[in-house]
Amino acid sequence: PDLPALLWLEVPHEDDRHALPPLPAHAHAHWSTHGGDPARRGGLTRAVADAELPDGRGYAWLAGEAGGVRALRRHLVHERGLDRRRITFSGYWRLGASEEQLRQEALGG
């Protein structure tokens, strides 16, 4: 079915945007930039908070920096009433942490 699909993507700078494949008429992409400034991160959560979402139960797939994913998930559950079981999420990197640090934490060391 032609269910609405809304995409929000955040990149540091405008020139970091990549061309997306053609989207169906019922899908819309929204871009957010933060200029590489950690203090300006969170624009994605604000953009979603300001957006009019389609009616219905909804489903969200979130991936990105762990703190941003956590904030967006909390917003969707607590402010938008989305059932947490209808959200798939992965905070696969953390601002200020190296890959080696994350690996050590995952191993419990």
C-alpha cells in the first residue's frame, strides 16, 4: 500500500548530503545540518517534534549517534505516544568516543 513515509536525515554540512534514490510520491525526505558544531546537534529531534506526523499507529526506524537516537526515541514514545515496540533503533556510535573505546566498553573493559 501507499503508506506515508517520512525521512529525516542529519549531516554536518550541506555538502555532506548525498543524492537519494527516487522516492515514491507518498515519501518525503527532510534534511537537517548542524555545521559540525556539537552544540547545534539535536536539530533532528526538534525537526521531528515540529513536524505533523500522519495519523495511525506509525513505525520508526532510527540509527545514528547514540545520544541523538535516545533523544528521538524518547520524544516519539513520551511526546508522540508511539508504542516503543514500534520503534527499531541503533545508536551505533557516540560523540567523542573512538571506535576502540566503544569496543572496549562492549567487551566490559
